[in-house]
Amino acid sequence: MPSWRTTLTAAGVSRPRLRDDYTHAARRVRRREPAPYLALRLLAAPPLVPALAAGLAFMNLVDDVAETGTPHQRAAGLAALSERVAAALESGDSPDPLLRAYAHAVDSRGLPPHWVTRFLEGAATAEAGFDGFAAEEDFQAYLDAYAWPGVLVFAGLQYQGGPGAEQAAGWRRFVDAAQRVDFLADLRGDLAEGRLCIPRARLDEHSVTRADLEQARDTPAVRALLTAECRRARTALDAAHGILGLAEPGLRPVVTTMTELMAHQLTAVERAGVTALRRDTGYGLAAPLRILVRAARRRPV
């Protein structure tokens, strides 16, 4: 793995202040999401790493603002952040080093700003005002408004000029699978925070109540519901396999790792059954390390 200084140079980041900005963004990702950070550093082509690290830091920043505080605080925080982001993208400058790095990444990689705008708008509506899903259609609307542009403000930076229609559609399929797996893995934590992320219509189909899930009742109906949700997630994950061929060669080892980690986590949820309602299902330590090592060995030198 090349040093961070060498990586910045490989990406054409030469100005001292800008190098510091990208370093600030990368450190934020390393603190908040060490596994994705390590995957980027170990597996992605060095010229892509700084921009992608800044993109991931930006995505996390928006997520944090959208999920913190009262509804009023979330709305106010996102409105203020949107103004700062718009100013940074327009001028290329900001008092915030993270936004300076991200604005440079968007400009240098040619990511269409409408993905950033859509993500911020979705954060203010679909995420900050989240009240669950009545049916599958509402889940799909959430993906379109928030999760899909959210992944493209980060992953879209791999493409010079931004993702084309086929590439964007591939990431839409990917995020459908990723969000389903994430919701299942975080069932316990989400319920504890008052978030029910399984569409209410599907609870009704299985004669399951919200209280059944909150109290982790081990009943045939609850088990059937969780099995059906895992099956949906598995189908979505199978449909997302084509994303590897749509990724830039320099990011394919990372995409492979992300997909394998999702599959591992979904398998853990499937095995957990009703236990997934009693504790969240993480990656663990051994499996991510094993997947990373295997991916690093496969990576072209």
C-alpha cells in the first residue's frame, strides 16, 4: 500500500492546503468507518483514493446531520449545510476543509452536481423526516430520493465525467440490495430508536405487529416475516452482481469486497433468525479481514 503522500501525488493533488484538506477528509472516514477506509487504501487504484475518501466523508457528514437531533434541528442543520455545500461547489472554497476537498473532487472528477443536490434534498425529506414505509413503493421512493444519490455522491467519483445511465442504473440495483441488508442487520438498533424499516404492509401480510418485533417475540409469524425479508434481500443482492462490470477497473477490487461483505452479513442475519431482533448483526472481525486479505491477493500489481 503506497503512503498517503504518494497517493495524493498520484491523484494530482499538489497544493499544500488541498493536500491537508484531503487528509482531513480521509482521517474523518478512518475514524467513522475504518473498514471502508481500509478497503479503499488497500484495494483502490491510488489516483482514485483521495476523491473517493472525500466523497465518503461527505456522504457520512450529510447522514450525520440528517440523523441527529429533533426534526426541527435536522431540518435547520440540513438547510445550513446545503447552503455551505452550494457555496463550496460554486466557488471551490469553504471554511470547512472537508467541503473544500469534496468540492475539488466533484470538479476534478466532473461529477454532475445534480447528484449532490438530489442527495441533500433527499436527506431533508426522505431521511430527516423518516416515518417508516407503508409499502414497498415507499421503500423504492426512499431509495430514489436518498440512498441512490447518496451512494453516487461517493461512488460516482470513480467515473471521469460522472456515471453514465447504465452505470447509474447499476448502482441503483446495488443500493437496493445494500439498503435491504443494512435494514435487516440493524433491526434491533433501528427499533430501539423508533425506526421500523420493514414496510408495514408486509407485517400485515404475516399478521405481525410492531410490538412483536420490538419485543423480539419468537413466533412462527415473526420467523416467516424475517425469512421473507431475507429472501427479498438475497434476490436484490443477486440482481446487483452486474455492478462489478460497470465499475472502473481501479475500483473493482473494492466493489468485490463490498459485495462479499454484504453477502456475509446477510448470511449472518439469515442464521440469526429472531435473534436479529435482540441484537444487531455486525460483520464481526475475522470475516472482513479474511475478505480483505483475499481481495488484496487478487488485486493486480
